[in-house]
Amino acid sequence: MQHVVIIGNGISGITAARHIRKQSDCKITVISGETDHFFSRTALMYVYMGHMKFEHTKPYEDWFWEKNRIELKRAWVKTVDFEEKKLYFRLPNDNKEAKIGGSISYDKLILALGSTPNKFGWKGQNLKGVQGLYSYQDLESLQEITPSIKKAVIVGGGLIGVELAEMLHSRGIEVTFLVRENSFWNTVIPPEESALISRHIKENHINIKFSSELDEIIGDENGQVKAIKTKNGDKIECQFVGLTVGVSPNISLLKVPQGNMIGREKPAFLLGVGGIKLNLGILVNEYLETNIPDVYAIGDCVEHENPQKSRKKLEQIWYTGRIMGETIAQTIAGKRTKYQPGIFFNSAKFFDIEYQTYGQVPAELPEDTKTFYWEHSTGRISVRINYTTESQAVTGMNTFGIRMRHKVWDEWILSGKSIEYVLENLSKANFDPEFFKQHEAEILKKYNTETGSSLTLKSKKGIFSKIF
């Protein structure tokens, strides 16, 4: 019987295991040293804030895995022997220098190694009270440290930084947020949306400092953080520092020393353990295959050698990890399948403002693209739609404070619906029309005023019978 081994029990690895089981009778083993069972990583903040218990973050009952003949092994992998098709691992409580604690053989190997929070060599970055927010162990550390602190500094202006700010603020901790840019997330979203979220963070009593970078973290005589210093020379007292300056593919397991690269041109890729091709992540082709036979990689640890148009080489997003898991299951089950992520999508929550994006809405508008932007008078709700100059076909959308239907926007962008069609039918995309005030008429009115058009909002009649 073929033995499929998956390293990593995050969304990518577990989705692969579930879908392989649906299509195959092979033996499946999932290895992780982080937790016994799969959990929703995005829900960790709600455990800390007291909205959930950890067991509520597990989408499946603990008996689910045995019933479906998916073996779970709690261990950290120490090294991989690709030639012998064998993994050697250390036990969860062992340190990195621990002796190898057993081994397992595989016929096919799926690397779903996830991400690791970035550190950039700051002085003091390894002091007590300095950490990221990614793993279950990070949550445990946060719960242990923060009851005794009064002030915290968060470094990095991304989504995880906002989550951590909200978490700490919920416990009455004074939070200072260091953001390198002059407006929040302005390298990702356009200026108007960046200003909207910047205002909202301040409204939630977070001391956000723009154009401010960390220089060093200062510790006390016990090795505990007591302050930070910025490159502007500011010194800020704190007992906790959250490092949320993005994540990188977790490929340390596969790296080998590359020698002194000073003065040498960086190669297109590096050879890791057993000759596996690495760059920023594990290099894969369009089938999620590595250069090693019977070895695949999925999720955050992946770098696509030839990404599809309008997609990035690294896409560390929950839903792309799920799609990769589903895709590789097809290949393992005998139907070699290309990875097709479809229209780009992402979502997040900035305190109590929900955000969704579909398609392409870069921070800077491309030359061949026009944009329409509407913002509510409260400054907390907005919609942006990008469309091509020549054909008027919609190419992307941002929404803050209005929940939209993924399926509707996916179809509109794929089929090239015009901006006028989309605005006249915008109510069809509204996810919560029966619970929240609708703004479609006001949005359409602004477009008509700006363009001299006379578009009218189409009736919503019949859309609920199709949805429910």
C-alpha cells in the first residue's frame, strides 16, 4: 500500500490529507510538532481575547482522524533523506540540538511546512518578551507574558500587527504601533483606503507612529525587554515587543550551508538537503512538484517558479493553501492536476471593519486602468472598483465595511463584466442585505455624477431564491 507522508498540519497539509482520503485508499500520515490536531490559525486571537476556547478552533472532532484512517504523529522533523525516502525526527520537547528520535519511510512526500515570522537581526530581538504571532506556542507565550505588562510595542504595519494590537488592547495594555510607511499598509492598498484604516486604528486608541522604524530592543539585567529605540532616536518604554514584519517560507529544515556568498552573484536557486531546489521558498512547477521525484510542496513554504499572470511567486494566504491541498490530492490520487488559483481574493478584519479584495487592486493604479471610489460620510465604509480603460471590464474591487459575495465577484471579473453592468447590479453582490443598511443607490449616484451617466439600480428580485 502506498504511504503518503505530509509534514505540516495547517490548512494546506490537512486539506491534502482529507482530499487524498476521499479519492484513495493509501496510507496517510500527517506529522506536526506544533499541536496534536489541526486548528484554525486565524482564530488564535479570539482565544486570547476570551471569545473562544482553543477546542473551538478545531474544525473536526478529535475522533475524525482515526475514523478516516489519517494517522497523526506529534513530532518535529529533524532531517529528510530523499534518496532513501525517509524522515528522521526529534520529539516535540527536544531542542534543536536534540538527538534524532526515530524515523518514518514514505512513498510520496508532501512538504506543507508553513511560514516563519521575519526577524531582521535587530539588537535584542531574542530577549524575553519579544515574539511574533503565528503558532500555538506563540499564543501560549503571549498568555503567559502579557498579564503582567502595561505597555507594548508592535513592529510592522501588516494584518497580523493589527490583530496583535487589538488583542493587547482588549486586555487594557497600552499599545504603540511602529509603521515604516507614512500611512498604514499603503504599499498594498490605495491611498484612500490606507487613510481610512489609519484613522480607524487611531479611533481604537492605538498610538500609531508612521515613518518610524525599529532600531534596537533594550533589555534589563534579567534579559527582559524594557524599551525600544527607533531610528528616529525615540525611546519607548515597554515590557513586550510584537514582531509582525511579515513571514517567510519555513524552509530551514531543508537548508544546507552555502558558503561565503560575499562578492558572488546570487544563483537563480540554491540546492538544499538532497539537492532540492530552494530560493525564498521551495521551488515548484505548475503541478506543485519539486525537482525531487515523488516530493511535492504546498502552502506558505512554496515559491512558484512560473506563477500565473497577475499572481505572485509567494502567496501566503489561507485560501491558496487550501486550493493547493485540493490540487495535490488529485495528483496523488492518479490525476496529475495543475494548480489553478483563479481570481485573487483575500479578506481581513481591522478591529470592527471587514475588508475584502477581489482581482487586482494595487496601491498604484496601472496606466491602462481606471478606478471608481466611493466612501461613506462616516469614513468607515468604502468601495473601490478598478476597470480597464479600453473595454471598461472590471479587474478588481476593494470593499471596507460591506460584505460582498465571493462567487458573484469571481464571475464578474472572470467574464469581464463592464463597470456599468457591475454598478447597476451591485446589490446582487451584497452578502448582508437583510441585516445591514444598503449603500448601492448612493454608490451609483456618485458614479453618475462623476461620469455624467444615468445608470439605474437593477431590481434584486429573485436573487435570494438562487442563493438559499
